[in-house]
Amino acid sequence: MKMTPLDIRQKRFEVSFRGYSKKEVEGFLELTASEFEEVVRENISLKEELKRTQARLEQHLEREKALQETMVTAQRISE
């Protein structure tokens, strides 16, 4: 199950005698959700950057292949 920042914000705990401070737990959950949201945004951004970089790499590899073929052809012609 993938967890989202909304899941963290909506998580509720049972109240029990001598339990944790409700205010502290809710504050921690909000902080955790905010940090998690930031990590998710950064992850999406990095995935997009990776796609762009991979596309550029493919272009460079195609150019390299074309240059190698041109060099082989030129070498054959010169012989």
C-alpha cells in the first residue's frame, strides 16, 4: 500500500487513559505529512529530469553511431 501525505494527515489513533498527547501526535503527523509531501514532489521532479536526460542520451548515442558510420565510410573511400 502506498502512503500519501493525505493518509498521514487523516490518521487517527484511539484515545486511551494515560495515552500520548493528542496535540503532540497531531503536530507530528502534520510535520511528517509536510515533509513526505516535499519528498514526493522532489521524486516526481527527479523522475522528469531523468526522462529528459535519458532522451538526450539517446540522441547523443544516435549521433555517435552516425559519426562512426561516416568515419567507416570515409575510411573505405580513402582506401
